[in-house]
Amino acid sequence: MCRWVAYAGEALHPSTLILDTPHSLVAQSLNSPLGKETVNGDGFGIGWYPAGDVPGKAPALFRSVEPAWFDENLSEIARAIETPLFFAHVRAASGPPIQRTNCHPFRHENWLFMHNGALHGFTRMRRELLLLIDPALFPEVRGTTDSEVLFHLALTHGLREDPLAAMSRTLREVERIGDQLGIPHPVQGTFAVTDGTTIWAFRYSSIHDSRTLFYSEDLGTLQQTYPDLDRLRVFTKGARVVVSEPLSDLPGAFIEVPESTVVVVDRTGCRLEPFLR
Amino acid sequence: MCRWVAYAGEALHPSTLILDTPHSLVAQSLNSPLGKETVNGDGFGIGWYPAGDVPGKAPALFRSVEPAWFDENLSEIARAIETPLFFAHVRAASGPPIQRTNCHPFRHENWLFMHNGALHGFTRMRRELLLLIDPALFPEVRGTTDSEVLFHLALTHGLREDPLAAMSRTLREVERIGDQLGIPHPVQGTFAVTDGTTIWAFRYSSIHDSRTLFYSEDLGTLQQTYPDLDRLRVFTKGARVVVSEPLSDLPGAFIEVPESTVVVVDRTGCRLEPFLR
Amino acid sequence: MCRWVAYAGEALHPSTLILDTPHSLVAQSLNSPLGKETVNGDGFGIGWYPAGDVPGKAPALFRSVEPAWFDENLSEIARAIETPLFFAHVRAASGPPIQRTNCHPFRHENWLFMHNGALHGFTRMRRELLLLIDPALFPEVRGTTDSEVLFHLALTHGLREDPLAAMSRTLREVERIGDQLGIPHPVQGTFAVTDGTTIWAFRYSSIHDSRTLFYSEDLGTLQQTYPDLDRLRVFTKGARVVVSEPLSDLPGAFIEVPESTVVVVDRTGCRLEPFLR
Amino acid sequence: MCRWVAYAGEALHPSTLILDTPHSLVAQSLNSPLGKETVNGDGFGIGWYPAGDVPGKAPALFRSVEPAWFDENLSEIARAIETPLFFAHVRAASGPPIQRTNCHPFRHENWLFMHNGALHGFTRMRRELLLLIDPALFPEVRGTTDSEVLFHLALTHGLREDPLAAMSRTLREVERIGDQLGIPHPVQGTFAVTDGTTIWAFRYSSIHDSRTLFYSEDLGTLQQTYPDLDRLRVFTKGARVVVSEPLSDLPGAFIEVPESTVVVVDRTGCRLEPFLR
């Protein structure tokens, strides 16, 4: 269910990653070899921090229910805007409703959230989980997805203060509710969160067999390995990408994130930490 | 907010009432003289019991987010189908999201529900009201409207057993919650409910100044008054229409429903009863 | 590009063929094993002659740009209507624009037309072909597809008088224009045409290697072969289906139409004739 | 039919003019006091030259078929982007199809075009006019509007070399074709054209009774008149707006363009010239 890409680095046109690479996100919307579903045609979204905006400002969102592959507005916008940090997502729904409020990324103030995977037994858990959301945040839940509920649970659990702790508490809470309702191994997925400066990308599932997640090799290292490769030149040192599946088959370009791990990307680089092991 | 029409009688093409009368529902989507808003362009819906279906079978729904006025699918379907009982609705939202799950009518099993008006302070009441919905019905709430919540509250309160009592309890409960939260006069609207055989149409607001509601004069009486009027001939005796505002300016054709009243339409005719007076 | 199904027989709900068979048309929209593209997510359409309508009356059309697989309106309508003859189509576009005017089937008076395949070099031929359309029919061309142009060329060449001759002339004319412009083998596809009583389904390409086309075996024969198969019981004798690819893997149920052949289905049965050999 | 706004000046967020003024373009989509139709709910579009782009680069386009008034993507994008020159448009169609290819502005290379008004008798003239379009430009015509045809006729007549002369020739040619077909006074409207540096805005109709057109007063003059008005401070000297109807009722802020006149806006200021008088 779903494919996504998160980028941080010098400002660039998102089209570079979501349209103009061999296995771009938009190409994956029609055919994602590593996806649980190969077609991710149930809407898309992009959330971006416009180049030049002051830190802490809310990002912009463009989300729509059409398949991404022939969407002319997505193509126009991805080529027109410039951003040092963006999230983009193509959705494979498990069923209707296909509506904009179910498209990722989700936003709260200066935060973005997106998800690949699913909460098993979500229909049975949904009411319980909604009740656990801070009543002040509750009116912001406008769609029907598990992902939006997870985001608001994480906000409830302090995402803005301590993302790692909040995501831990959130996923453990879902597992606890699942346990109460007799739903084994309810959590499955990869999760990306950002405040506009740092990206946290989690790979976790209750059964410890999560959807794939990759991060890009250090650009300096890559450019040394491939000194003649033109398409690496659009990226500057420090640029990092975290993705559901590699955007190209260039050997060494994308490194798999281990199970139960979080990738943290910020101006100082990229590091991996155990998560819920 | 919104305009609607409910019909019961011999099977006819809904186009007769929603497209082919001078002040048809689709004409009202662009310009409704009696509406709080004159433009009802935020989606539409039609729910119908196909002619020939056995009683008790669920009706069909066609709902979409486009304005009704130039929607070619609505025009095609309204001319192609035949039905002895249908609800049709054009929506004027108070804001986004504009999505199919917010379009009326709403359906549960063989029941349909639609609404014109609003719950004041709904954003503040929504969580409390959702909690009052039977948990078994809760997963069916997929949109963000007050109307869908009202319908599921009414189902919780026994709509299928006693529609009048259930609607009374539901609206009184909303008023109670409003009172708790310091929201005066929260209920405003007209509400239509059907099981496929009988239509109940309510005009009620907490402040006793409700949106308009009309029902059509007895066809026999009308045909006696206007013996030469061709367009009355498409209707058979016993045909009844309940509407937010008259579909024509034919004197005597539409009679206003008094404040705090329910209109009950079934095979035996049409009667008015006091409601929450 | 595209998958389609044409049905003639006793009135049934189109859902029987487009939703409720193992390889239904809607299932094929997400995954069509025999298609040139496996995903047909660029809109869909259904054109039907409502049961009870007099012969010669125009059919109804419901067409939309969303993928068919999770479209709730399609599912509702396909289960609600009944029709003795319908065309349904899911589209795989070669590119934008994705718009309702590009969705099949196309309609003129009581005629429907749909197409799987493409005119190669269409962008270069389009202006020439448009000029060959009867000026009286020209205003009806509202989209950008080769298919809609072909239909109006066929109408220009007498489709309503002699469908076989008109389709021959049309495809030969396209080949002539292709020849003039240096486009080899411009025609590719399968084409379905109906007047509401008879279905003509053509398999033809200039290079004699056309997209697949199948018709269903005689129902009596099938029911003799599979006397215990419940799902055949919804069909009556005389029911026939013509499809881009089989709707089930029941051995013997679907028979491939040979290259350069037209299938003619009417009340008297189903016959094959050579076409442009 | 339709409302539009064209802006040139220092880079700003288009939201300043299309969302955040009392009679903003989006407000006019729901209610335009000076419009022939008061509702302009049949889609919208914005074409912009991103701040920082080199002159001569093609602008970006975001166009969609929903009403503008509650469109969250329009609101997001209009607040996120910055541009020194943009065109925005809300559409009131005369009928279906409502599709993205019929939304203004239209683009060719670095040029944009938009229109308010109509060619009378266009259905009868359309084929003749299409034939007059340069065959090399013909494939770019993808919708069904008179406006898109006018733009491509103007390109055919040298818009890129001499906009005034090309627009003259184009409208005269339409009048000539109208004359041939017995259509009196076929041209009606206001027309805006830009190459990304200069805006040409025409007010013209064959009957010399055109849709309204206004341009904004010199900012320096306005700021002297209203030294305390905060909302003028977002604009810098040299900023100019050309609009179908005033964006505010500030006396003196908007000046009506006379009949049969072109407004030319560029870095040197704003000047009026007679057009087709």
C-alpha cells in the first residue's frame, strides 16, 4: 500500500525525484516492483517547505485523488516549485473512499506525516484509537485512514517534543488496543515525519517483517564512485533521500534500512538508530 | 445550505423533477431564491429504489462532488432510471472538504437520510456526538458532516423501529449536548428519512425559525384546478413531492409545512403532525 | 490500451459481468493479463439501453475519469440498472488529457462505439481525419481521442446504413491517409458498434497482428458442459458476450475471434465473417 | 462568462489578489456583481512565471474543474508560490464539457492567454476557425472552447511578433467568418495576453458593448491618497492589476478601460491605446 519519497538538501524542483528518474515516484505509481501492490493509483500528495520560507512555517500541500501518472497539475507544480525539504506520496488504497482527505502527507502546523503499510484490523480499532486522540486535535481528523489517526495519536503523545518517544508510544498503544481486541500484530509500515528541518523515517511492524525502506548513500561518496554520471550533479553534498523503494538501479545508490530502525536526516547528516527492538 | 427533493408515487424518471421543471432541483443548484445560500454547487446526490425491486431492498446511490448544473452523468442517470421513491440533494457546504462521503443522501440498509441546514457549533460538538453513536454503526461514518452524524445518531436511537421517536430523541440529545457546551439553539434544518415505502420529512430548529419546507398538493385536486396543464399529466394520483422550495410557481401546487412539523407520505396519502412542539 | 465488454441477451444487471466475475472488467482495470498495458486506470464508461425502452431510443451513458476499481458510483449503477444490451470500457490512455469526453463508449443517436487499440501516428493524422468528418457531425467531436474520430468517420461513411461497409471504408481511409503521411500500418485495434439491437465487433490491424478479441460460447452448449455451475444460471439462452479478454478461465467459455474478422451478434445468434482480408 | 485577474510587479503570493481581498477572484467565483453570470463555478486556472526564472521560460499552469471557492489546492498553491507576473481565471461555462482542457489560461511556450466573453455562434463557426489555425499549432488545441481557438488563431497570425496586430487580425477574421455564416456581431469579450514581461489586455466586442475591464491606479498615487491603508503596503511601486471587475470598492483604486481599447502593462508603466476602433 503506497510508495513515498522524502528529500532534504539544497532546494531543488521535486520533479527531479518524482518525475525525472528512471524509477521515479510517479513511475512507481503505475508499477512499483517492491510494493505489496504494484499499482498506486488512488491519489497522491506532495507537502513542501517553499525555498526561502522561515523555519517553523507550515509547509504547503497539494493532494489529489487522481492517479499520479498522467496528472498534469502534479507535473506542473513539481517542476515549478523549489524546496529544500519535501514529502511526496502515491497511494494504493485498500478500498474506497478515495478522497483528498485520505491522501498523504498529512499536516499539523509545521509538521508533515506519511505512511506506507496498514494497521491490521483498523476498522475494529478505529473508534478506540480516535478516543485516544487529544480532543483539541480531534477536529483535524477529516478522513478515514489509519495513517491520519496514527499521526494525530503521535501528536497527542508528544510528537512535537520528542518524535522518537512519541512514535514509540503511539505504535505500542496500537499494539495494546490490538491485543485487547484480539488483533495480532496490528502495526505494519514505514512512517515518515518532519518538522521542516529534520526527517525521521521509521521501519517497523509488530511482526518484524516490515515494508521496505531505503536511504540514499552520501552524495560525496556516490559522486566519487560515479564521477562521470551527469544526473548526480543536480544534487549537492548533504542531499539525502529516504524512499519506499530505490529511485534507480544504480548499484550502491540506495541502502536498505534494517527492520525496527529509524533513519534520522538533518543538516549534520544521516544516522540510523534501533527503534522498538 | 442545500436544497432537496423527495418523491413518492408511480415510478417515474427523476429527471421530471430534478431537471425538467422550471425551478428544478438542478436549476436551484445554481440559483435557489429561498435558500440561505443561493448557490448549491458543492456536490449532489440521488438515492433511489429501482422500479421492480422488492420492498426492503437497499436503494442505489449516485453521489458526486461536482456542481449539479452541468453534470452530464447526473442528467443521463436521472433520465435513464425509473423509481417510485427517490431522494435528491444539492449541497452548499460551509467549507471544505468537498468529498463524496459528505454528499447526501446517506444510506443504511434500506434507509435514506438527507438534510438541509446545520448544527451550529458542530465542530465543538462533533466528538461528543460521535461517541453517542452505537459502536456497531460507528464504522459507517465516513465523512465530516453534521448530517451524517445525525443520521447515525437517529439509527442509534431506533430510527428503524420508530422514526418519529428516534428523530425526537436525536435532536433533543443534540440540544442537550449543545447546552452542556454552551451552544444555544444548535439544531437547524429540514430532515428527510425513508425506508423505501414511507417518507418522513421534518421541519425543526431549536430557535423555531427553520429552513423552508413544502409538500405538493394532492394531484387529483391539482388536476381539477388545472385541467389543461400538460405537465401535470406525467404524475399519477397519489404522487407526492416534499421539497426545500417549490419546483414551480404554479399557485396552489406547493404548500408550506409549518414550523415544528413532520410530513408523513405513504401509499395512503400525506399527513402532517406536530413535531417537538 | 483499454479493455471492453459488450453484452446482448436477456436484461441483466451489468454488475454480473463487470464486477461479479473472477476476471471482471473492473478487475481487469487493475490487472489485465492479456492487455498491452496491464493497468487500465484512466477512466471508464458504460453505455446501456434501459430494459423496457423502445427500440431505436438513445442509450444512456455513464462515463468518468477515475479508475474503475474503487469507483462507488460505477458499482452502484452497475447493480441498479437492468439492460438487454450494454457496452462497458476501461481506459488505458497513452497520455493526458484524462477527461470524460475521452472515455468510451461514444454515442450518436441510438448508436454506441468503443475501441481498444490505437491509430499510430494519430497526432500527425488528426487534422486530416477531422476534415474528412461530415461537417454536420463535426460539432459532436468533443475530446482528443483517435477513437472518437474513428466513430465519426464511420458515421460519415454510412455506419447507420451498413456498418460493415462503413467500418471498411473508414479503416481503409485511415490507411490511405497514413500512407500519404508516411505512417506505416496506422490501424490497430478491436472496435465494437451497436444500434441497440445488433452488435458488430471487429478485430483488425493494418499489420494483421491485432489486439485480442473473444466471444462467449453458446449458453446452451456451456450449460450442457457445466450442468452444475451456478454462475452460468444468471444467463439465459441467447446471451452473448464479446470481450477484449476472457472474463473467466472456464475452459471453452470464450472463443478467440480470428484476425481480420467481424463478430455479429443479434437475436438470431452469433456469426463470424471475414473483414478486410 | 468568467472573471479574471492579471498581475505584474514585484513578486508576490497570488493569494494576495485571488484570496485575500474583499472582492477577490475566488470570492467572485461565487458572486460576481458585474458578471454576466454571477456564478463562475465551472473550473479555474492560474498561470504563473515563478520568481527567479529567466525571462522567456514557459510559465507553470495549475488548472482544475472544481469551483474555486472551496478548492484547498488552489488556496495552498496561491499562498506558497511567488511570482512577478500571473494570470488567474474562474470560469462560467455556457455548458458542458467541464474539463481541464477548457480551463483558462491557455499556454504556448512562454505565452499565456485568457478570455472573458464568448464568440456568438461558435458551434457553427468552429470548424471554419479550426481550419484557419496553422497546422503546426493544430495539435495543441485539446479542448472545446472558443477561447482556445482564438488563442491559436492569434498565434497563427503572429501573436509572438506583434500582439496588437495579431489580435486585430484574429478578431477581424472571426467577424469575417461570422459574416459569411450570417452570424452578426460574433466577438464579445475581454482578452489578456502575456509573454511573461508585458501584458496586453483588450476590451472589444463587434457590437461595441463589451464585458467590463479595469486596471489599477498607479500605486504611488494610491498610497498618497490612502497613506494609512495597510493593505496597499504589500504592493510595490509599479505593481499593476488588470481585472474583469474591481477587487475592492476603494474609490479610485480601479479605472475602467474604455470600449475598443487595449491596456499595455510593462516595466515602464501602463498605457491605453485604441483597438479596432
